[in-house]
Amino acid sequence: MNDISSTSALVLLWSMGKKDDTSLSSKYLEFLNLDSVRELYLKCNQVWPFYSEVIKNRKKCVWDLTQLGLNDENVLQVIILGAGMDPLSLDIISKNQSVKIFEIDFSMDEKKAVIEKMDSTLLDSLVMISVDLKKPDELLKSLVKSGWNPKYSTLVVLEGISYYLSEKIMNSILRLFKTENKKNRVIFEYLVSQDLVSKKGAANAKKIFDLISEDTGLVEITRYNQIKIKKIIETLNGSLLKILTMKEMEWERTGKNIFFRRSKSGWIEICYFAL
């Protein structure tokens, strides 16, 4: 696995047991061997044993917004940036087989091999593209070459990837999907600026991301706040439709707030906007 896929595998361990897995994604997970990240998983859980709650809240929120996006503006295409080993595309196919999905990450070879072994017909709806996201021009060329049509409405999902890209590169990536009539939809998950997180939450998050950086070599950690997010969207002439804190995500998933009682308790937020 490459570094980003390693972090994706770590997230899969944390998300095991979430209730909204489809039969396709459950079957896919049976094909994976996640032993390579179990040691890192245990180290992170020693810092804060409830980190799985963060991931399950995040996954539920992204899935809910994905379903919202698929019902918005007659979306015909989905682009998942930094897809890693995540089964989101399979969950989408389970619900909507008419959508064309493009998964992008540094190397998609391992995941493609798993999908082919599992059910090669899934690749009729799913295109896997290996490209360096730090090179937006190459990303665009690869997407168009692989059949993405910028004239059709597209849902773009950025989950678990914004931390590892500079703000400049992220702006360049988002600009690729800017349209005159705001027909595209974007799900953007990000780390919150440390000064906006409670001391305990910021300390836990820093320790865990330090462990991940040490293990994977991913040293560039980018953070955002709601003011910056709104400015980015405004600069792109987009429209912010939703923004959710971890407190709100936990409530949506569990109907109560146990670990995230205040907005400042969480270090991850998700926004949904038209572009």
C-alpha cells in the first residue's frame, strides 16, 4: 500500500461495525488484509480509545451527504478523490447503478485487483485512476481521458484527503469543478484549526496525527476553519449548502452527544456546497 492507502486502511479498521455498510461493501471488506496497519491502529487507540466514534460519525455524515448529492441536480457522475481502500463507491453502486464513478488516488492497482477478484462487472460502473493529486493538471487530463464529462453534473467527494494537500493545491483541484450554473456538488471534509478545538480534543488529535505522520511519512497537515471555508467557496463563486461539526455528526448518527458535547469538542468538520 502507498502512504495514503495506508491511512485509508487505518480508517477502515476504525469504521468496522458501522451500521450502514451495504452488502457489496461488506463483501469487499472480507477480501482485505489490514494487518499492516494494526500496530498503528493499536498505538492510536492507546492515545484515545474512542477514535472509532470520530470515524463512524464522519462516515455516516459523508454517506448521508452523498445520497443527498445524488438526488441533487440530476447528478450522473461521482468523483472520489483520495479514494484509498474505502468502499464508498460500492455503497453508491448498491443504491444507484446508473451513476458513473471515478475513484482517484496515487495508486489504485491493489484496490482494482480486489474488485476484479470480487466481481469484475462492477468495473462497468467504476473507473479507477492512479494519479498524483498534487498535480491538478494531470488529474484533469486523466479524468477526461477516462470518460468524465464536465458538461454533466458531478458529485465530488473529498474525505480524508484535505489534511495531506496544501491549501493552494486544494484550491486548484476545486477550481477544476467550477461551473457557471453551480451544477456540481462537493463534499469537503477537513481538520479544524487547532485554536478552535478544545484543549483536550486538540491534544488527542495532534497525538494521533503525529503517530500517523511518523508511520506513513505524511508530514504536511493542512487545517481550515469555517471562515476560510466560506471564503474559498465564495472565491470560486460557489454556494455553501451545509456545514456540520462533529457534535452535529454524532447527534445525527446516535441521537445523543456523549463524546462531543460542544462544537469545540471535535476536530473534524464537513461542508457541502454547490460549485
